[in-house]
Amino acid sequence: MTDYQETYPPHGRARGGRLGRRMRLTSLRIRLIAVFAVVALTAAVSASGIAYWLNRDAVLKRAQDSALNDFRDSLTRNVTDMPLKPSCDDLRALARMVASPRPGLNYQVVVVDSAHPDCTASSEPGRFTIDRVPARLRAAVPTPRDLEDGNSYRYHLYWQRAVLDGEPFLIGGTRIVPTGPTAYMFKSLDDERTDLNTLAWSLGIAALLALVGSALLAQAAAATVLRPVQRLGDAARRLGQGHLDTRLEVGGADELADVARTFNSTAEALAAQVAELSARESASRRFVADMSHELRTPLTAMTAVTDILEDEADSLDPMIEPAVRLVVSETRRLSDLVENLMEVTRFDAGTAKLVADEVDIADLIMSCIDGRAWYDAVELDAPRGVFARVDPRRLDVVFANLIGNALKHGGSPVVVRVRTEELPAAEWAGPHPEKQLVVEVRDSGPGIPEDVLPHVFDRFYKADKGRARSEGSGLGLSIAMENARIHGGTITVANAPAGPDGTPGGAVFTLTLPMEPTDADPPDGEEGDEGNGDNGAGPGGNAGAPGTERSGR
């Protein structure tokens, strides 16, 4: 049997995976053992049964033939000494003489004569009488048979096996002469029964040993066959977990060796493709990051110039003013897009970090609303005193995106509700109930089309493909989702039920965060994270910043 060995270190295997894997392999092992056991048990029982019946017939036939032959010979020897009309005493003497014990042929005799109906001669009167003879045998023995070819005698020796008082007996009978008495023999078969019981126990033990041997053989075969399968499963599982260097050592030329070779070639091809895709992705990410960094310097200068042009737009020639305002708007849009691309690059590269601090969520939302002058269009339902450890800058970006998009695409009034709720018991990290923060942002618009709902958080997704030059870039909600995830939370979206009068219920975005972030750095841990205004939606920003976009509304 071919042996396979994985080339990765064994300490990388998970305990839970090993347990589930062992249970599955044990199930297959049990089925294999069961098949071996059934086959072995069937063969052993069949062989034992055939051997038992053959030996039983041989033993009983040998005992039967010996006893009947001796009984007939003894009758032949002793009947010649009897008078023509024997008395009851003569019959008793005949019974005793015929039943004389011999080694291995200890049987008893009962003699009856129709001339003495009240006389029953028995070698052991207290136990054996004519009444103990089976009725069918008593009817057959005195009945004469026709003389014909192949039959020269009217009376024959008949026999029958019966159980008397729980003991097996061979009972034979014959009529001595046509006008003479009738003799019956009682031969105990208890010794033969004991021998046959011993044989049955021996055959049963042999069958049991065959069953145990088959189980051990099946266990050995299962271990030999399933060990390579288990290693192949371990290797496939590790390959699925991302360990692309996993390989199997192959030896032999059987079917499992072919499977292992196919696995190795597949793993190599997969590793090559993943490496190529990773290189392309890394190159693309570097390109976007480098391009964004390179564009920041000229954009900074352009933004300064556009600020001056915007201040002087009213004094410019009316023919030039629209062009100036278009340049100002597009320059800001380009600057926002570059900042968003840089933030997306940080998330993709895994360099975005939290600077967590304990804040009052109501104050944080009020700061976001007041800084963007949304206080007349937003209704806030947030109790004071709901504290959570969050990154205020990143959470401000999330609120700016959700509220700004609700105002822009859904319409006012926008309702923001804050509450806390207990986590399900299965998600507790400790013995006591834990809470999570829930923030709902609901607008008053017509809602989001059902075919758009699964894609609102996709990058650059827009429901109206013809509005390619809409104000948003399609990155705002994607960045909001990433900021929620880095806190250990998520954002979901759904359409609220329609009102009693049939009016649309609007879209509802629900932000769910743990009260304690799962991946927070100390307050001074993000000195290298560029720009507090990465998303253009920090306090003091405007509603048209890239932090207030919705894909597909």
C-alpha cells in the first residue's frame, strides 16, 4: 500500500478540524469493519452449520447403526433358547439377557407378547414400559409387509428417535418370529448429545474468533487505506485555508498515488495562479496609492487656486463665470476622489488602524450634524450617556455618509435613532451579557430598488448606469462599511414598510458596533495614518464631500 506524508508541519492542524475529521473517518472505518465482519460471520456460520450437521448425522448414524445391529444380533442369539409358548417369566429373562450391558452399547429392552396381554417384560421395569414406545412405532412393528422382489421378510426392524423425560433416546422394535413376542430397545443418546454440544460450542468459538479476526483485519486494512485518504483530506483542507505550499509525498503506483500526484499538480497550478493574481493586485494597489500620492501635490495647489477663483467668481466676466465654477467643482470632486482612493488603498493593504476613545455617541452624532449644518433636516433620537470605545474620526465618516446620503437621495426629514441591545448568549465572550450599539438612519424617500439593495456597498456601483458623471464616486458607502468592519461591526440596509396610507417607508441603514472595539490601538498609535480628513467628511466639511455618497440612488 502506498504511503503518503504531508510536507507541512503537523502543529498547524486545528483541534476542532481534527475531531470532525476523525469522526468522519471513523464512520468510514466502522462501515469497512462491519462489511468485513458480516462477510466473516456469514462464512463462519455457514461453515460451522454445515460442519455441525454433517458431524451430527455421522455421530447419530454411527450410534444408531451400532445399537440396532447389536440389538438384532442379541435377539437372534437369545431367542433360540425360548420355548415355543414362553411364559411371562421367560419374557422377562429374555429382556434381561438381550439388554446385557456392553461397552458403548448400554440399552434397555421391553418384550411383549400377544399371548400374555397383561405381561410386560422390561430390563428396567421402573422406567421403561410399552407405554413409553411412540404410538407410530408400536403400530409399525407388528404390521406384516407383503413379500415381493426386494422384500423377503414380513417383519422388519423399525426405529425412531424420541425425547423421554428430557433425554434423547433411540427406540427400535421388531417382531421376533411371526407368532413370537415383540421386542423394543431403548438406547440413550445422551453421550452423543454431549459430544454434539461440545462440537457446537467449539464451532461457535471458532466463528467468534473468525469474527474478531475479521474485525482486526478490517481495522488494519482501514488504517492502511484511510491513512492516505486522511492525509489527502488534511492537505486539501490546509490548501483551502490558504497554505498554497502544501504538498503530498508520493510513493508507489496505485490509484491513491495517482490522486496524490493530481493533487500536487493542482496545488502547484493553483499556487502559480494565486501568485500571479496577487502580484497583479499588489501592482494595481501600488499604482493607485502612488497615483493618489502623486496627485495630492498638484491638487493641493489647484485647490488653493480654485478657492481664489471661487471668491472672485462674482467679479469675473459673465461668459467666464460658469467655466470657473465648473473648474472649481470638478477640482474639488477630483480631490475628494483621490482622498477616497487613498483610504480604500489603506483598507486593502491592511494598514488602516483604529485610534479608539470612549465617547458619548449622541455627542458624536450631534457634532457630525452641526458641523455640516444639517440640524434643520435631521431628527435625532439618541439618549445621553451611551458611551462606547470607538475611533471618533472614522465613526464621524460613517455618520456623514449615512446621513448625507439619506438627505441627498431620500429626502428630509432624516431620523437617526440610537439604542443598545444585548448580544445573543452564543456570542458572549464572558459569563455576563454583552451589549452592542445600534444606530438606525432612516430617510423619507421612496426606498431603494430591490435589485440594487445587494450592491449598495459595492465600490463604484451606481444603479443608473447612464449617470456616470453623478456627484458621487460610488466609494462613500464602501468606505463607511470598511470603517464599521474595522470596529468589528457592520452596516445593513433595507426598505422600511410602507405607511398606512401607502406612502413609502424609505430606506433604513443600520449600523451595528460592539461597545468595545475588537482591534483598537492606544490613542497615540496612529501617527502614521495620513490625513484626519481622508474621507472629506470630518467636522467642518460640507454635504457634498465624498463622505456623503450612496451607490445607486
